[in-house]
Amino acid sequence: MAAETVTNAIPSLKEKYSGAPARLNQEAEEAKKLILLNRTLPASRPRKSQVRLPPDVTAEDFETAIKELRAEIGDANVEINDKALVDGWYIEHPNTHDAFHIADQEELVSSAVVYPGSTAEVQTTVRWANKFGIPIYPISLGRNVGYGGAAPRVPGGVVVDLGRRMHGILSLDGENASCVVEPGVTYFALHEALAARNLPLWVDTPDLGGGSVLGNAIDRGVGYTPYGDHFANHCGLEVVLPSGELLRTGMGAMPGPEGADNPTWQSFQHAFGPAVDGVFSQSNFGVVTKMGMQLMPAAGHQSYCFTFPRDGDFERIVELIRPLAQQRILGNIPQLRHVIQELSVAGLRKADVHSGPGQVEREEIRKAARQLPLGDCAWVFYGTQYGPPESIAAQLEIVKAAFAQVEGSRFFLPDDLPESHYLHDRALVCSGTPVLRELDWLNWVPNGAHLFFSPITPTRGKDARTVHDIIVAAHERHGIDLFPTLCVAGREIHYITNIIFDRADADMKTRVIRLMREMIAECAAKGFGEYRTHILFADQVAGTYNWNNSAFMRFNETIKDALDPNGILAPGRNGIWPKRYRGKGWELGVEDVDLTSIGPRS
């Protein structure tokens, strides 16, 4: 059975490559319990059709193709997706579809799942796909939640689950402060390996620690230490091209002595000539099977938070952050969150603070916030400083003086707050220790799922306000609660809008789709684009980058057609379609709100 079955016991990291570390077992059990108690949907439902075949492939040809691939890489490593679809939860997640399905659960579904065990078997799988014309969708783990998970963009595509058999930490170099990992290595696993070897190194982790180190970097995800730009801190890729040929980037393009890897592969990101690594991020130009990553040496650190009392303080806060970040006084990539996030991450549900339809009201948020440790406020800033104690103390005095310019701002250290408060988890994340805490907000509504809307703005109050106002107005129009988190750097802001919805509520899902479509269009009209999006909104987002008659997309399509003339590798991923599909109705635009059926449209 390709879909992961939700069991009573939590898979541990020792038992399973994608499991939870022992230190988080109790937290994982509680998180799972709350998610399942909040769910009204059945664990699974009978399938509408037994197998969703790839487009233009007959059942007979599909059977022949599967038989041949099984002969090549083993029967147990090729599974037909003909069982019930199980959404599971974060640790026990599916690799057959999107667990957070905004479309019908059976639309973005695979026909089969393949488990290669080596780079050579990935090459075999790619060549097989070319022979039979079957689209394949590589995943590292399938935990890209909020962006499409494990789902293939073309229904019936074959998911290539790299992580199940390729989850080795191939190198841990304490002197060079670097590692080499395969796709299935999670932040949990890398952190535990560093601890087991007593290496004073940190892995920069996103909010949840169960994701793939490689997969998150290739998708240009972010974390919260000074090494928070994950792709910027990768160093060397091994890539299977759509032809099946093998490529190494950076210094790995030069052979090492006597057949060994090049000794500088994880020391210097580039090589001689064009730097090509970037074309393999957020693309469908190759399958990354190995990645080098540079790790942060452990350092002294102090996490803290500030609260600000008024919604209208927003622009002023952004203006104060900018010089602090540009001058490198702020030690990390800080977060600025609206106080409603304090409610959800504390485990409160919408029903605990609001009754009836519509958005939770501002006074209801205020009333609930008064009962929480930070009290009534509008915005919460989470930051961390690094270095020796005297340096941290000096930095904090500068930060305090800046934020004191906002009347009513308050400062908190972890010791000022209960152990259960979120600041303690931020302190772990910001010192290289991955956690599970961010699962709590999924319980805001029954059958909780989410999408991310993630535009980029300059770190200027007026620009941040423009985007914020667009997002606020759109949420009000569609009656969806707004959960904004801003990752604020010196020159740009990742404005992460977490859209939480009920998978069982068809009307709510339609409103969320309209909300996404409108925010993409309205922000783009002001010059603000998303840096990352769900697979069903990728065409629209890609279409907003249309300067000079869409020169950027035409460039991507030229590369795609040269590398993948048969169009087999992840067609449609990030809005890049090969000739075989392009202009034939697969693209989804601003008017495409009905997602009950995914396929060519006239």
C-alpha cells in the first residue's frame, strides 16, 4: 500500500527514516491525538476508480511498463496506487496525493509510486519514463505541506519517492562544517546525527523539523539562524538529468584523486564557468540525488520577543527592523507575527473564541489574548542574538532602544514566560534544534489543512502596508481568518500568509481558491510576486513574471525543451510545461476556481 497508514504508535527516528526523534515522542503523540480528535472526515473512503492512469497511456501499456520497471529495480520498489487514499498526519503522511487537498482528494493522485535505492536506480527510472512516455514526479519525502505535498501536477503521474530508500547522511565534516545528504534525510535525522557525534554544529531548520534538508533547500525554503537561506548555504549537487545522464555541479564537476569525490566540493559553491545550480531549484530540469550543505558552528545565543499594542504600529515596526537588519545588529531572520498566531499556536480552536460563521472578530482575538502570557497586543516580534554574552547584551540594548520608540512595546525573555509558551520552541529552532510545535495551529478548524500565500516585499513600511492591506481586504471578502507571519530581512520580507481551511467544507475550499487567485493577481498588479506557491496556483504565479513578453518563462521553456524533449520530468511543476503539454489546456489561471477536475481544459 503506497499511502501511509496512520497507526497508534508514533514511528521513531530509529525505526523509520522519517520518524520523530525520541525526545519529541510525547509531543508527537499529543499532536497526533489532537489532530485526529479534530477530524470529522473518515480515515479513508472507497476510491472512485481503481487506478488513475497517466494521460495518453492505456491500461495495457501501463501494465507492460510497470512490469519492466519492476524487473529493473525490484517488485517491492514499484507499487500501484490502487488502495484507499489516507491523508494521515505530518509524521505518517501519504506519498500518493496531497494530504491537504484543496481540489478533490482523488484529482492530484499518482498511478504508482517508485522507490529507487540509488542514483543508478533513479537513472533507470528516468530512462524508463522516457521509453514509455510516462510523467514522473520526484519527491524527497512529500512533506512540502501547504504547497502540494506529494501530489503530481498531472493526475496519474508516477511519484518517485526518493526518501524511502535514499536517506543516508553520506558525509559529516566537522572541520569544514558541512555535510552531504540524500533526499530522505530530515532535519530531525541530521540534528540527531550531529548530536551523536558531539559535533558543535547546527542545522538551520524551518518551523517543522520533519522535512527534507535537500528538498527544502531545492525549493528555496528558509529557516531562522544566520544560515536561514537554505539554498544559499547548499554547496554542490548531484543531479540526474531528464535524459538519465548524471551531472555534478560546483567543484564536484572536477574528479577527485583516484576516483574519490572532489575534496573542495563542499568548500566552494561555484566552479569555473556558469553557475548552474540555480536552474535545479524550483524547477523540473533534473532530479537532485545528493546535496552538500554548509552548517553553522554552534554559538552563544539568546532568544526573546517584543509585543506591540496596536495594529497600526505595523509600518513603524517594519521601518525600525530595516536598519537593525541591514547593519547586522539583528542576529537572525526574525519573525513578526500577528497576535492571532499566539492563539492558534497555543492550541486554541476558532470555536473556543468565536461562534457562528464569518471571521473571528478583532475584539474576540483581544479577549482571548488577554488570557495568554503575552497579554493583549497586536504584533509579536521573535528574534535571536548570537555571540558571547557581552556581545549579545550590547546588541539587545540597541534593539530595545529601537523598539522602545513604539509606545507600549514590551520585552520578554524565555525565563519571563511559562515553559509551554511558544518562545521556548523558537529558542530551540533558532539554535539548530528542530521541533513539532507548529502543528498546533492546524486545529483552528475541523479537518485542518492549509495553503501558503507567500509574496515578497521590500523592507519598507509603505510596501509592506500595501501588501498587508490587499491580503486583509481579500480575507474579509471571503470570510477567511488571517494568519500573517513576516520573515523580515534587511532588504526584503517574506510575507507568509497561512490560510487554514476545513478539508470537509466544499464551500470554504472554493472561497479559499478565490482568495488565492485574487491575492496573486492584486499583489502582482502592484509589483509584488510570490516566491513559492501550491502546485495548483503555479501557472498563475509564473504568469505574473511576464516582463518583456514573458522572457523569463520563454527562457525556462527553452531549457526545459532542450533537457527534456519527451516532457517526462514533473510537467507543470512551478508553472513550467514541456512542449508535449504546453498550450493544450493544462495551465490554470486566475479564472480557474472550479478545481473539481484537473486536466486539459478547452
